[in-house]
Amino acid sequence: MVYYYIVYQRLSVHSNSINAEQENGMAKFFIVTNNEMVRDKYGAQHEVEFHPVHYTEILRMVRDYVHAGHKLLTHPLAGSIKPNETPYKTVFLSKAKGSLDSESLRIIEDCIIACKKFGKDRFPQMPDDMRQDFRTIDCSLVDNAIVSAVQQ
């Protein structure tokens, strides 16, 4: 098994946004992911939008949601794995739409630029056991975000 040291990064984007978006125990956020483990684990309790697409396409979809007035609630590059080293990405967004949030837009645009800087994927033909490791890592970041959202 491949071991990865993950630095848990407290969600710095709108740190109280998830809490502020909760009302009457019902979360006011949705999740965009290409990780089927996240979909399977959280799809029954939360709104999970699953797309079996490349990591960078998830970021572009998130950018489109930001342009439509949703706010980023988690940082798209949370964790310590470089974008070209993992095929999975999960991002939380506010359900509520408002005016364009310039901070969310700046962050998602910077993330897309960072992905381009890293270049092509390192593992285009990644073995299944390695893919499972990366699904688990991404899901653990979601686990922490969900716990944080419930505790606040």
C-alpha cells in the first residue's frame, strides 16, 4: 500500500460559511466531486453532484458555479497532494446564490492556474490500488470538512 502524509489544512475559505449556511439542521451547501467514494458515502445525507471527469474539469465546473453566484466553502487545493498527482477532487459550495464573490473567484482561478503549472498528470495509467488510495485521501478531507461543518 502506498502511504501518503496528508497535512490537514483547516478550511480557510469562508471559515464560518458552512455554519452560516446551516439552517434548522439542514446544510445549505452542496458537494461537487469526481470521487465515487464521496458520492457513495455522503450522497444519501447531502446533495452530492458527481461527475466522472478529470480533476481540472471539476475545477472548471466549480468556477462556473462561482460565476453563477455560489461561494466556495472549502479550498479546492486542500491537502498536500499536487493536482497532477491525484485524479480526485471534491469541493463544497454554498447552495445560496448571491452576487459574484470576488474572493471565491480569485481562489478558484488561482487553483486552475496552479494545475496548469504542474503540467500533465504523472499517472495517466494509475493502478487500481493507487486510485483507491487517492479516493480514500480525498474522502478523508471531506470527512474532516463534514465534521467541522457539524461542530460549528
